[in-house]
Amino acid sequence: MPLLYPKRKNLAATGDATYITENVINQLKNDNIPVGGWTVMQYLTIPTGTNSYNINIKRIIVRPNPNPEATSVDGYVSHGDAGGLDWADLRNAAGTFSLSSGNALIVKIVSDAATDKWEELYRSIIIADIGSIVGGTITGITVRLKKAFTADTLSITPDINIYASAPASNTELAAGDYDSFGDTAFCDTPITYAAWAAGDWHEFKLNAAGLAAAQTAADGDGIFKIGLRNANYDVANSAPAWSYSVGAKSSQLSAYSADNLNEYAPQLVIDYTEEDLGSLWIEGSTIRAIDENGDEIIAIGQSLFNANTIIKADTDNTPEALTIAEQRIVGRITAGEITALTGAQVLTILTAQAGAAFDWNAQNLTNTGTITAGSSIWWHEYIISPSETSPGASGATFTPPGANTVGGYQLDVNTEFVYFWSHIEADWDAASDVVVEVFFEVNVNNTGGLVTDTVDLQLICRFKGDAETAVKTQTLEVANVVGQSAQYKQFETSFAIDYNSGTDPVQVGDIFGMSLNLETDTSEVDNIIINYIEFKYKTTKPAPEV
């Protein structure tokens, strides 16, 4: 929004425009008015009475559309190969992935486990609709991006710069847009990794090549397409120094996209010249303007803005003040005026919008979006049916459900195994052990035994992930105290698979093959029935198995 500051408020009422502007900024600071987010567009001498001033607009700020996009878009594209590629092949590939609705713009390099091979390369695209300046002459553009994240586990210190892009669509990115980038820098100075990591908002001032491309877009369909690339490796076609280890195989610089908070969205600050877009004058204490369409605009005096006050209009062209009391929300109920709604009124509106009860007052919370916790409070659970290679022969014997047992596989020799399988999906929190829970019945009458008698179970877990050759193995044993148990008494035991094992760590995508047997050499109770098995891991969001 523009800030119109009366010249009489300036400490220095005379002098050239630059000197006056500096004093206006200082005066604003002295008046405790924040100036960090303001941009001085033009110094105006506003006449009084019926005379007018023809406004020569010189600056606009353009942002790409958030999802759903109307005329522009931003996001990132990448090419990935799980088998690893030479640097030049990865750089010149066709693209395998795109995302137009994420909350970040990413420039990223990912190494592969194979020596001197590379797994992924990310680039980002920004499309801006600058059609509002068709016919104007662009004199300068600054692309402003707010840093979101940095990481350099490869220790290659990548930099970042602006280049041309040519995606097929103006509102939706595709994987094939990966190879649409130009190699000519639109900014003379890339931003280094150190500067990006240390900064907050970063600015790229477009050079002659960038301004020429923008002018061509403004004179054409009004759509300006640019992209973010790594300069010192991607654009230079120079492979970084290769390294790889689990958890330390990538380097990236990222910024917030338009799908994050609007205040963090990418900005194209465009300076240009265009004549006679409107008129501005003062009548008494009122500032009036006529825009380029002949519509009147009135600036409201600050005297209306008392503490905790907003301006509203219940009928056309009748602005008025509305003071908001504590614990109120501004809104409008059916057939009502704009007012400070009570909590009860807000609940009425929300309940009607939801179409069902929700849990604020012993009601149900329904029709939600994704529910995500700050910590891992949910389990993703798989119900597993065990199997046996030689049931009833050299293997475990299947026992059907009956009057005393829920059934399952009987184990009474340590060479008998039951087998089962599961896997790890991407919703795992990657910070907690995977748990296998086994439910079993004692299949003998042990009431004459000791209170310390145990059932000793051994679980052998073998697992590996996509593109892995070697099988990782963890062997776990648990002694379960069953004491003087009657026959068919049921027990539960848990095995914790160490997610962070130094030699055999668990990773997303791992497929597990597991075998379970009864260690009769150490177990005092040597005859059990395996009833039921669960395989589960923690997540930060509900993860029902479908």
C-alpha cells in the first residue's frame, strides 16, 4: 500500500527530492512508524484546490500466483536417477519430477552412493504476470527471495543465480521443464552459499540481459519466465567434488514460494515509466485522486484511526470507524452489518460452514485437513499373517481356533520357524525404533513350574531398500516371564529393531523379511502357539493402513 506523507510534516521542507526523502524517512523513524517494509516510489508535490498532479507510476511489486494458479506459477523441477549418473548426463537430462504447489523453491545437488555418480539435481522456476506494465519502459528489476533453508553436507558451497526458463505452461510445471533453462545469467553476481545461509531476504538485480527479457515479455503476452540454478556447478557444467554417506549426501539452497505465507512469497520489484495514469489533489484535509479509469479515490484522514479501530463500509462510499473490543473477531452474520463478533457468533458461523459438530465444547472435530503433531504420537501399524514353509512336517504346526485357543502356529522345537514380511513407508519419523509385537499362548500347563519360568523368543530381521544389494540383519532375543501359567494363557512381547544401528540402520523404503522361533534350549516353557503379529513404527500424523 502507498504511504502519502504531507510535506509540512517533513523536518526539511526545502531542498532536492533526494534530500527531502531522507528527511521523511528520518521523521517517520522519530514518529515510531516502521519503515522497513516501505518503498519510496516517487517524490510528489501535491497541489491544493482543484489543480491536480499527473502521477507517473514508477514501481510495482509482482508475485507469482499461489495454488490454484490463475496466470502464473512458481515451484521446482528435478531429475533423479537411483542408479546414479555422470554429472554431465544429470545436468543435461530431461527431468523426472515437478512440484507447483510446494512451499519452497529449491536448488539442490544430491550425490549417489556410487563413486563420482550423482543422484538428483534440482532447479526452480518463477513465472510472473507483468501484463499490467504493457506499454511501459522497464528501467530496473530486483528479484527478492526469502531464505527458507540451507544445507551443505557435501561441503561444496554451491551458489545460486537467476536465468531464463521456458516451461510449457504458465500455470503448471512439468518434469520436462527441467531442460528449459538458459545458461545466460540475468544477474551479474551470483549469491554465495555463505551469504545465502547468513542472510534473510536476498536480492538479485537483473542485468541488461534480464531486463531485455522482461521488456520482451511486457511487450508480448505479459508473462516473464525466470529460473533459479546453481551457477558454479550446474551452469558451469563442472562436477562438484564427490562424497557420499547416509544422511550426508546433499547440498541445497532454498527460498519460500508463493504457496507459503504471502509475506514470504517471491517478489519482482519492477521500476518502469508510464505517463498520465491518474490525478491527485487535496481538498481541505481530504486527499482525492482520479485513477486511469476515471474512478475517484479518497484517502481517509488518520484522525479516524483511534486505538483498536478499523475502517468499514456497510453501504457504498460511506467509510466509517469501528472500534474492536477485546476477544472479538471482525465479521458479518447473515443480513447483518460488519461488526465485532462475539465468540458465540463466530462458533455459529463456523459450525454452519462445517456442516457438522466439531470439538470445541464436547463436540466432534470433523472434516479436517491433514492433522500433524509436533512429535511422533501416532503409530503406523501393519497386521501380519505369519506363514510356514513346511507346516506340520519339519516346520511349525498350524492350530485352528477352538474352544480354548484363538489359533495360530505351534512352536515346540527350536528349528521350527514362522516367517512374515513388512516394509517402511515415507511417513516414518526416522527417529525411533521399529517395533514388532508378538502375541502367543502357552500351550502346556505350567502351573507346577516356577514363577520365573520364561518363554524365550528369537526374531531375525533381514532387510534392504531400493537399489541396495547387501542384506542388513538384526537378531533380537526376548525372554518373556510366563511363570506358573495355565495352558492357553495369552502373553504379548515386543522386539525393538534399532533404527540407528551402526552397521545395519533402518531406512525409509526398506523391505523386511523376518523369522521367529522358540529358543527351547533356554526356555523353560517349550510349547507355545503364535497367535498374532504386528509390525509398526512411529509417525507425526495419523497413518491408517489402506
